[in-house]
Amino acid sequence: MSDALDVVVVAYRSRALVRGCLASLTAHPPARPMRVTVVDNGSGDGTVELVHSEFPDIEVVALGENRGFAAATNIGIRRGSAPYVLALNPDTEVSDGALDRVLDVADARPHVAIVGCRLVRADGRFDHAASRRFPSPLGALGHFLPLGERIRRGPLDGYRLPEHRGGPVDAVNGAFMLLRRAALDEVGAFDEGYWMYMEDLDLCRRLADAGWSTWYEPTASVRHLKGGTTGGRRSVRLLYAFHYGMFRFYRRHEAHRRSALLNAAVYAGIALRLAVTSGAAAVGAVIGFRHGGSVGTP
């Protein structure tokens, strides 16, 4: 029987998280055939050996360097042929019935290219990145200040959507994205110009522009240990990747619809925020080093 679902887990120095993620897939598989592939971004922490020894039925692709999330996920996508692909972060744990639920949603709605689920943090709180609108200048301003958390409505609250309201949304989070392979064949997989961050929003936007839909399904729940792969703190390299992702997304999808003056303001704002956050991260790293700490990020 051919596989109905390909699962791709990209790992980078997250051995313990990978064990928990794969254990949850083993404990709560879908009713239909599933193939799981782990793409290791040159971790060097024993992740490859762990998968070989504890999960011998799972394929491992060991890369010699950190290729980033988009490129590594695409490698895993190309190794399979199932009609659905699940891009799954290693800091997630699927619950009983979650995979069957999102697959049923996709089966019933052939116009849907991506299905996301309800993401729950380790402390039980809802992760609002599970369903969201596409970024806008006002929405980003409200999120980063953060005015959006206080206002909770209008253009400044561009990030949060209702927790329990399922249906079409602009975008879901890359921690858990069920992808229809036919849609990827049409528009392409993740844009490898994003090393890390924003590649999920970009894919949702490209699919939307091609006439496909993205669906948020709150009845399927997955635990998301947010920040688990970065130690809860972003290195300067990750901060650069995050802000470059914002720049790339805006330039590709928004700049042509905005005035030159607004575009200049947006680019200047991204650069300023990168400078401030990178400076703070560098100071924090020095303080942590002096006190024997380690950020543990790439």
C-alpha cells in the first residue's frame, strides 16, 4: 500500500525534542499509511544516531551543514510522493487523532492547500501563531510595540485570530503545516531564500495568490514547545534571519502596492529593530559568557 502522508521533521541540535516528537508520531499515527523523514541540519549532537537506534523505521537524511528550515524541509518533501506532506517542527508533539482530523479536513476540501491545527504551549496557553493574518505595516507595528495585545481589534491587531474559530485563514504556523502535494507542484515548495523564519507565511501567500486556501482546524491539537530549538533566546544570526525574512516578505508581496515613502519607512524600521535587538543579544551573550552561560543557538 502506498503512503498517504509524508512527514518531514527538520532537526538542528534538538536531540531530546526530536525524541519526543518522533515518539508522539509513533504513539499517535494516522489510520492511513505514513512515512517519516528526519532531515538533520548538521547537528553533531547525536540526533542522527538517536533516530537510527530508537526509531529504525524512520529515514534520516544527514546534512553536513545547517541549510536552514526551508531548504532542509524541501529535501524531505522531494524524497516522498504521498499526496499530503506534513512539515513538522521537532519541538512539537502530536496528540491522539490530530493527524486523522487534519487529513479528513483536507480530503473534504480539495481547494485547501494547507491545513494547520491548534498549537498549545508547554504551559497550556494557546499559541496565537497557529492562525494569523498576513503581515501588514500597521499589524507589525501593533505586534512589536505591542499595541495589538491591548487593542485586540482593528488594523493594529493583525496577529491574533480567535482561538476556537476554524475555517479559512491567511496563514498558519510552520511548526505544523499539512501541505497538499498537488498545490506544491503548482506553486513550488518553501522559498529557500528564507534561511529561517517567514518561509511559512510566504508559502501561504503564494498559494493564496494562486487561488488556493489555507485552513485552521482547532479540533486538532498539537503541543508546541515554542522556542525549544533556540533555547528561548535568538542569536545574532537568528535575529538577522528573522529580520531579513520580514524584509524579503514585504519586498516580494507588499512593496509594489505601497508608496515609495512608506516602503522606505518600513525598510528603515526593520533595520532599526535589527540593530537594537542584535545589540541587546550581543550584550546578553557577553554577560552570559562571563557567568558561564550558553545560548545554544546557531
